[in-house]
Amino acid sequence: MSTATPPSVASEGLFPPGSATRHVIGDPAALVGGISALFLQALHPRAMAGVEQHSSFPADFWPRLQRTVGYVTTLAFADLATAEKAAARVRAIHRRVRGTDPVTGLPYAADDPDLLRWVHVSEVSSFAAAVRRLGLIDAAEEDRFLAEQVRAGALLGATDLPADRAAVEAYFAAVRPELAASPVARRAAARLLLAPLPWRLALFTPARPAWTVVAGVAVGLLPDWAKQLYGIPRVPGADAATTAGLATLRAALLTFRRATGRPTPPR
């Protein structure tokens, strides 16, 4: 029996047209969800240690963000061979990222399945939460998205990944004792809030306020328990403001996409 990938699967990629993944990742709201995921991921000391000790800030902030966005969209929309090559490059990088976490004193490795699971779940749940926040997907499609994304996580070596909303919530409840708004996490959050702007954007006067809005909405999208860890107080009307801000950002991104002639991601 042949073990070759059928031509239709290879050409369609990991996630074929009509998949929940293409719907979620192709929506501009998911980009804001991805920023929210960075705030969330910083709460895991061992996961954050790898970022802190193996990347250069501020020089690497935007290139790193662009690489992450490129990787996520490649897995969602590219053909299978391209997606697998992208995953292989990330796995090779992960093999070199290891050390000792200064917060817990424990060793870490970027290819540790536990850390891969944390990064994966934080990321995909944040994408889905942002898109669903605007009513663009329902609960069933969110579950389909999470189930599909198990395949993406497995490409990097993650195991035991939750495949629906209930399993995601159970995972977060189980991992919460390991999380902390450590000085390293707070420093990372501050860097996100005050991200260094590329020089071309720095010359554009509204750029700084615009990023402040993006970061503020991203923080607003965090789960309540994550906000509590950061010490963010509950403010009446904050949820409504986050939803309104997200809708405004999505509309602006769609307008930018049309104005620059960028193609809409295939669904």
C-alpha cells in the first residue's frame, strides 16, 4: 500500500478550503488575538525564559513578530510541502533554545512537549477568542478550529493537545499553578505595550497611538484569570470597550487590505 500523500491533500495543504482554520486565521481579528497570545504566553516562566534569553529586544521584536505571523499563515494556506518545510525550520531553531529559567530555577528547552503545548494552546485559543468575540464564528466552528489545529501543533512536536473549548479550559485550569506574573513576564508585557516602532512607522505620527490601541485591546482579550495574575483591575464597561476596539481595528485592517490591493486569504 502506498504511503504517499494524495495529490489533492498535498495541493490543498494542512487545512483545505472551507476549513475552520482558514476562516479564523484569514480574519483580521485573529491578528489582534495573536498579540493577546503574546501577553498570555509571557505568564509561563519557563516558556518566557527561552524568549528572554534567546532573542534580542528591541532589535528582534518586529522581525520575530513577522516570522510568527508568516509561519501561522503558511500553515493555514500554503501547500503541504511548504508547510512542512516551515515547521522543520522552526523545529531546528527550537533544538538550539535551552537553558535555565531564572524564576523557577528549572531547566527549559523549546522543544519540550509541555512548553510546546503551552505556546500552542495560548496561541490558538487567543486566535479563536478574538474572532468569536465579534460573532464571526460560533461555538461549533471554534471547536472545529481547535480540533484542526491539533495537527499544526503536532508538526512541532506538541502532544496531548486539547481539541475543543472544554478541553482548553481544563488545560488552563491544570497549568495555572505554574503561571506567574514574574518580573520577566511584566518586563515582556511592558515591552509589548511600548513596542519599538520601525523607523518608517515612527515617522508616521499616529503610529504610536495606534499601537497603544492594538496592545490595549489585546490585553482586554485576555482571560479573566490572566488579567488577575497581571493585577489588572476589573473596570465596568471594559469588556464592551474591548469588543468595540476590536471591531474598529478589524475594520481598519480590512480597509488597509483593500487600499493596498492585498488579496483576501483563500477560504
